[in-house]
Amino acid sequence: MKVAIFSGTIPSTTFVEHLIEGVSKHHTVYLFGTQKRPKHYTNASVKVYGNSQSILLNLMVSFFRCLHLVLRYPKRLSVLMSEVKTYKGAYNKRHAFLRLLPVVLHKPDIFHVQWAKDLSKWIFLKEKLDVKLILSLRGAHINYSPVVNKTLAQSYQQNFPNVDAFHAVSNAMKATSQKYNAQGSKIKVIHSPILKSTFNHYSVWNKNISEPIKIIAVGRFHWVKGYDYVLRACNILKENNVKFQLTFVSSNPVSEAMLFQIRKFDLTNEIRFINGLAQNELFQLMKTFDMSLLSSLDEGIANVVLESMAIGLPVISTNCGGMPEVVKHRETGWLIPIRDAQAMADAIVELSQTPKEDLKRVTENAHHLVRHTFNSEESIAQFIELYESVITQNH
């Protein structure tokens, strides 16, 4: 079976790369998209047919691909050209041709689209080449993008019924996607796996929290992360003479709005920023803190929370998306309402005052939940089962 795992870039996210590695042990994996940087796959079952960022090199490779297509699969060339004609403007047509060419040439059995916004570009594979389509349902692409973009919502409603199967990262995501005509019976919930190596960083909770309370928040600076409410919660803590240190870890620049709010609340001594770190470095840093804070307004299931639970760090999370599926209030962490700075401040204080033995119990519960529910080998097996079921369902 030939499975294309498509995210648009090579290499892709940690989750996608882990999926590629796992699936390639059982089936041939095709990778398409823009080659952002060199990536060597040790398994020969991974076939990379990426496009270079060099225009000249891309044109040369595409010439030979086109020649190959003409000689071996002339009918597919007709399909390709027909699809390219649907794009407006010479620039868009050219880029569509270069992007679609390797996929049409190598024609996988399954094309697994990682981001819902990309789906409309690939529907033709099913309609004209009988390629099975699988779509992953996660994060912004389902939770809020179609809410603010009516054209995208209409595209989902039109195209979701044509998808052979869906992968949802949480039950909440499964429910949300059905608003856009995703058929419930076609949706399989497969939790994003936590790498085995993550659990090597686990340590049993064995300390009392003292002031200043050390809080870490990991995630890009974006309105959906709810950092505005974090700063308001910090202001409440400061007004109540609670000493704390908050560290944001992000790979993108802090916004002017956040910097303004920090100065407005006079929080410059309490807040610091760290640029994105390699995963092992991040885990080592996280273990020096007292708690991990997720303030998001929407999520699938946030990896940073799962990773915090895996390494034994107490978590506070907003009650958004699929987070209640893993954060059980006072059992595996603290769950608070979204957009509620007071509740966030109260949870920070409550967690900091929780006796050591009770925190030990909560973090152990969290660790065991993640270890058993987000097992990487089990997740890969579920994906392979999903692929195989799609191939056999019409035979």
C-alpha cells in the first residue's frame, strides 16, 4: 500500500514525522510538498518527491517528471492539465502544475491530508484518479478558521462528504467537524502520540512550592492562545501581593499588544521571554518550574499539556476543545473556564498551596493517563488500521 502523508512541507511537524516513521515500517510512504531543508529518512520505504525552493532546480526536476508522465501515463497528464485550468492567472496555474505534477505522476493509493484548509486542492485525486482521501481534523483549521471565513466553511460543507475517512485528535474535534458535513461514522479519534523519549524526562513530584511561584507558558504568540487573560491574571496576582515569575517560551516574536499590556500592568519584573528551544532542552527547562499554564481559547488537545503531564509537571488548562478529555479538575490537573482571568489567578494560587502529597497524586494520575492513552505504538497501529480499512471498504 502506498500512503502519501501530506502536510505541504518536508520535513513536517513532530507529529507528522513520527507518523511517517511509524507507517513506513509497514507500508510505503510518499512525501510531497516543498523541501524546506534536507531530511534523510533511514527507511527506504519513505519516498520523497518534494519540490525544491530553488526555481531553477524545481523547473529542471519538473521537466523530467513531466516527460515521465507523458511517456508512461498520458491519461493522467490530461487529468493534471484539466485541474490546472481551474486555477486563475498564469502564476497560480504554474504553481499548481508544479505542486500537483509529482502527486499525479506517482499516484498513491491513499492521500492523507494533514490540514483541512488544503483539502479542496486535492479532491480531484478522488474524483478523477480514484485515490482514497483521508483528512486530519485538528486545531485552528476546524475550531475557528471556518467560523470567521464563510468561504472556507462552505468549502468544508461541500468537500467533507467526499472524504473517505477522517482522523480527529479529540472527541470534541469530531463533534465540531460534523457541523461541516463530516459523517460521524467515517471519523476515527486517534490521539496524537507522545514520543516514548518524552517519558524519560518523568520525575515523581517531590517538592513544596514557595514564592515566587514559577509558571511556564509554552506556545506561539497568537490571539487564540489567550495570553491577554494570562496578563490580566498576573495583574490580579500582583494586586494581591502574590509573588510569581512567569516565563513565555515561543518561537515567534512577542506582539506589541502584549508588551504594551505588560508595561500597563507593571509586570516587567515578573515576566520574561525565551525563544523556542529544542525539545530536550525545553523539557529540562520545564522541570525547573512549579506549573505549566495553558490559557487557550481553543485547542484540539494541546501537546504542551500532554508533555507537561508526561514529565510530571502540574498543569492548569482552560476548558477548551478537547482539553477536558485529559485534564480532570483536581485529578490530573486544574481545569478553568476560558476568558476568566480571576479563575486563572485563583487556580495558580490554589495549585501553589496544594500539599506536596496531593500534588504528587495529581501528577502521577496525569502521567499514567498520558502514558496509557497517548501511547505512540498504539496510535500508529490505529492509523495503519484506518488506512487498511479505507482500502478494503469498497472491495
